[in-house]
Amino acid sequence: MLFVVLVLLMMSAIPLVNAGAEAVETGKPAISPEQADVAKFGFIAAAVAFGFGAIAAGIGIANVGAAAMGAISEKPEVAGQALIFIALAEGLVVFGFITALIILGKI
């Protein structure tokens, strides 16, 4: 997942790099300081959204998974329900990833 996030960050930074190359040729600044602040805080917000989503999903899956394994060992017929609860906890990372993509799309 870290690789995917790094690739997305590099892809979203390409317009900034191209603007910087044009600025060197023309002698004008590539982006204003206000635009740089927006980009900086946008990247931080995307990282926080994805990071907290991944951490929360990990904690949720650890707790639910341990309880699910205990329940399945006592009653094997609850395996389907346990899988649903684990998938619900996994949804947190998906929401964090989508939020990060939306934030990066706005930069």
C-alpha cells in the first residue's frame, strides 16, 4: 500500500515539476506561495487520511479477528458472520484510501 501511495503522490506532483521546469525557462516563479501551501497541506491531509484509516483498520481487524477465531473454535457455524465483521473493519482502510484520492485530486 505504501508503494501505491508513493506512486499516487508522484503522479500528482508531476504538474508541479512541469511548472517548475517551465519557470526555469521563463524566469517566472512556477507557483505562488499560496499554491505551494495548499499543495503542502493537501499532501499532508491525504497522508493523514490514509494513515489513520490504515491504523484504525489494523486495530479493528486485530480485535475482531481474535474474537472471531475464538468464536469459530467454539461454534464453527458462525464463521460466515465472523467474516462479515472482519470485512466491516477492513472497510475503514478503503474509506481512508478513497478520501486520500479525493484530496489528491483537488490539489
